[in-house]
Amino acid sequence: MQFKTKIAIVVFSTVIAFYAIVGSFASKSGEAVARGSQYAQLTIFDEVLTHIIRDYVDKPDLEKVRIGSLRGLAQGLDPYSAYLTPEQVKQYDPKARHGETGMIVSKVVGYAYVVSVLKGSPAEQVGIHEGDFIEYVGKVPSRDLSLYDIEQLLGGEPGTSVELRILHQGQSRKVSVPRAYITQPAIQSRIEEPGVGYIKVTSLAKGKAAEIETHVKGLVAKGAQRVVLDLRGAANGDIREGIAAANLFIASGPLARILGKGGKETEAFNAEPNKAVFNGPLAVVTDRSTAAAAEVIAAAVRDQKRGEVVGDRTFGAGSEQKLFSLSDGGALLITIAKYAPVSGKPFMEEAVTPTIKVERLTPAVTVLPDDDEEAPDEEGPEPQTEAPKPPEQPVEDVQLKKAFEVIKQAASKPQAMQKRADAKLKYQVFNNPANEMRIGT
């Protein structure tokens, strides 16, 4: 049996052991008995713990088992839940500013996955791309760390670096990524051609919706009657920022929801007519680097039939976590709410599917890390700061090209109304007997 397989079994066993510890108390409660299946599971966990204590070859360190169990239990919920040790709880401050690498990460098949890389960030400068896997953070495999732990290791004092091993389209390399205070990249816009505006959204951090509004108004002042909104690479931000941005283009109707325990709707967001600033033809571009608040915009445009969503499906993220203190001084950071579109499942369960699917000309190759790969040597990964050489010729952006084609074919509301009026008048003229007599004379 491979070493890593043994480790996986141990981790799984620790999760079971934790349930067993809880079960020794919960099995006595009427609530657990009433639920039946929960009681049955706890009984099995209790049996497992008994075997660990009675039959394991060595005397088990139950404290280590308990901590491992808590970690495994939280990670078994979703990538964004985690167990924090007492030391981590003391340092926990989600509002604290520290050095960052500029990567928005999640977990895919247990490994750290780069959802998006902020433009101009240290991660971009050393050649890390969206869709890359992080195999190792320092000497530790990312699959052995919670997402919370990974984010804490990626952050740190500005001027310091973090050593990573990155897997990019099947090629593994070691790289040292500097940490720095990150400035959210600016929204960009331009007039693509007469009457057609383009807006590139690279972040939906606080204040970005107002920045988008400024660009929309600027494009309209330059004569834009149609807009392409590019959400590729926008993977951070709060749902309310996404709502505010969506409201710029949607004047009425529901935009998104927050779902709590049991899928119960805890908050709904509706468009406010006075906040809409553009009602012309709209196309939204998405791909796997579109996540969270940006998914709110894409789904609202799709569900309200406000325009076309062009490109590839989004990543599927958007949730809220809360820290719950434990008696050992540690805490559980667990998901308490999920972002969801107007109808359907939360984004974490079902990503946004475009109305017009367009794959990249050279689609990203998803190659998973090799389970049989040996760990780095004792000296750790050797840093490699040189970024991969860019391709000699830029690859055509077929997704954006299609979005422009779609938007140019879309008629604006005044044009559509005029066409319907002309068609109605033509019908009345040629179907009126009196007119036919005059035409025939």
C-alpha cells in the first residue's frame, strides 16, 4: 500500500473518531434517537473509536486524533469550512491587511486551484495562470491543508516570499512568489467601434460597482449604444457589489438570493429602477475564472433575459462563513449561507451556464497532480522566479469575438420598437381593402 494511501486512511479514520466522540454523548439524547439515521451513524463511529482504543497496535494519541478529526470534519463540508486551532483563533482577523500574492484560490479534487490571478499582481509577474494547481505550499502538499490554511500561508509580510510548486497544463515547476500589498486592478473600458462599448471587470471588491457605473456613463457619452461586459477573471468580491453592478444594467425584477440552513431564503435582492444607467443591448462574457459576485451579474442578465451570456460556464462559488468558538479554545469556521440566482441551485452547486457557449480556441488543459509523485526533498522546493515565455503569436480571443458579433446583431429597444411599428403599419396598408382599390386604380 502506498504511503499516501495510508495517510488518506488515517485521515478518514480520524474523522470517524471525532464523530464517535460526539456520538458517545449524542446517542443519549432524544433528538439523536428521533432522527434515526444520525443515531445509527454515531453508533458506527463509536464502534470505530472502540477499535482504535482497544485494538490499535500503539497507544493512540487521542488529542492528535481529535484535532485531525475536527479538521477532516470541517473539510468534509466544503472547501471554505475549516477547523482553527487556538493559536489560529488568536490571529484570526479577516479585516487585517497583509501581504498577498494576488491569487484567488479554491480547491478542486482536494488540491489548491487558482481560480483567477489579479492583473499586475506578484503571481501574474512570476507566470502563474488561472487554472493552475498548487501542488505544494512550501514542503506541504496542498491536499493536506485546508483552504483557510493555504490562504494563511500564501499571505504574510510584504517583501517576503512563499515557495510553491505549480502544475500548469501538466508541467510542474517550482516558483517563489513575492508577497505585497495588493491594489485591486482598475476597471477598463474602450469604444471598440462606433456605437459599441467594451468594459473589462477584473475585480468586484468594494467600490468596483461605482467604478463600473463611471465607465458605463463615459462610454454612453462617447456614443456607445451597445455594451460588452467582460467578467472573465473577476473572482472576488461581495454579493452586494455584484448586485449593485447588475442593477446598472437591469432596471426591475429579482437579481439574486442568499440561502441559509436547509435552502431557506434568508435575503432577496431586487433591482431598483433609479439605479439603472444603461438599457441598450448587452452581452456578458464568462469562463471558469468568473466566480462569486461576478456570477451574480451573469445569472441576473441571463435570468432576466437582459442580454446574452457568451463563453464558458463559470467556476461556481459564493458563500458566507461564520466562526464558532469551541471549548478547547479553537473554533469552527463553517459556511452558513450560499449565494444563489433568482431560481435554481446555489452557485456552489451549479455554476452559470452561458446562453451561447464558446470554448477557447486553445482550451485550458486540466491535468491533475500525480498521486505517486514524491514529496520535495528536505531542502524544499527550489525557487524559480523566471516566468514561462509567452507564445510567439497571441491566440485569438474567440469568446470576445463572438460577444461582439452577438452585440452588433442585437437591435436596441428604440430600434426594435420602430421595426415593430413599421411592420404593423405595413400590414395595415396592404390588408386594407380601401387601400387595395386605390393601388389598383
